[in-house]
Amino acid sequence: MTRKLKSPPPPPRSLKPPLRVLLTGFEPFEQEARNPSWDAVRELDGWKVGRATVHARLVPCIFGDAIDALLAAMDELEPQLVLCIGQAGGRAEFTPERVAINIDDARTADNRGQEPIDVPVVPGGPAAYFSTLPIKAMVRELRAAGVPASVSNSAGTFVCNHIFYGLMHRIATQPVAGLRGGFIHIPYLPEQAARFPGAPSMSLETMVKALRIAVTTSLAVEHDVAETGGQLH
């Protein structure tokens, strides 16, 4: 009597789908030859951490166009995590931002020559949005890894705050389950700071290390830690 051989069982299927992380960095502005936000972000393009893959996108330092580029990337990738990165010349630390405010008030022109003064990012929108990243857990992990870091309570009023507000407005008004986002400012690179005696800087290697920690922490920590991150002024 011939016995039928059973087909081997199919390979186990992953119960959890892959995740996509969107990182954005800015083009150079204000006569700079480079922008550390893009230099650092593009180093992580294609990086895989757990189930997540990082996708890097360059955005223009232009009011309006920056948000348009961000939203186009979000529509393309449908990410679960979005971190926008920008340069903050003069800062000495890796600084996750706490809040985006609904105002464009440029101290200098953007890369198209626009210089809006007291113009809302989104007319009729809320005065502000808070980041939905675990910014304090992020700072804790960065410091533990030897990276200077602190919570920032102002993202300024230039294109960095502009895209930060645009991101949070999209998340608030077109909610997607599990989607979180926020903004991080990083210092000058050493070669930039050399042109401004006394200005602090951070190496590209340290910035990339810090971004890896920021992404990993954001994916792993659902509820932020209750640690002080406030300032007197």
C-alpha cells in the first residue's frame, strides 16, 4: 500500500509587518556649502533596525515647499515614524524639540528669497503642537551613550519650525494609527564652526550615532519618561 507523503508546512509568516521610518534633512542655506542635517540623515538611508527600514529624503529650505516635500514623502512611504532634522548653528547639543508653533517669522530670507513676518504656518490652525516622540527618553539614552543632548523648548520661527508644525498638523488632522513624529536640531559640523570662532560643533560621526539612538528609542519607547527637561529661560 502506497502512503502519500505530506507536503512540508509553509514557512512561518511574520505576524508583524515591516515598519518604515522617514528622516528628512535640509539643503544648505544662508551661504553655507553644506547642511549637517542632510549629511547625517543620508548616512542612515536604507539602515535596518529590527522590523524598521530608514528612508532619507532631502527637503528644500523654503517656506511652503519644505512642507510639500515632506507630505509627498509621507504619501509615498506611509511611514510609522517621522523625524525631521535641522541645523541649529550655535547650539552645542543634539536637541529634540518639544513644541512647534504656528508662526513664520524669518530673521533672514529662505532659499527662494522669501522672508515672511508674523505669518501663520497654517491659517486657522492651533497655536502649537507638541512632539509625539519620546524626547526625554531620547535625551536620557543619548547622554548615556556619551552624546551631549537636551530637550529644546523652541524650534525657532524659520523653516525648521515651519516643517515641524506642518508635520504635526498632518499627524493631527489626518491621523494614522501608530504614526508619531517630531523634530531634532543638531549643531554645526567642525568645518562650519571654524568659520565662526567660538561656535560649538559636533562631528558627523557623533551625529549619525545620535540619530541611530533617536530612531531606536522612538521605535522602542511608547510612553515618554517623567524626567526634568525644563529650563528657567
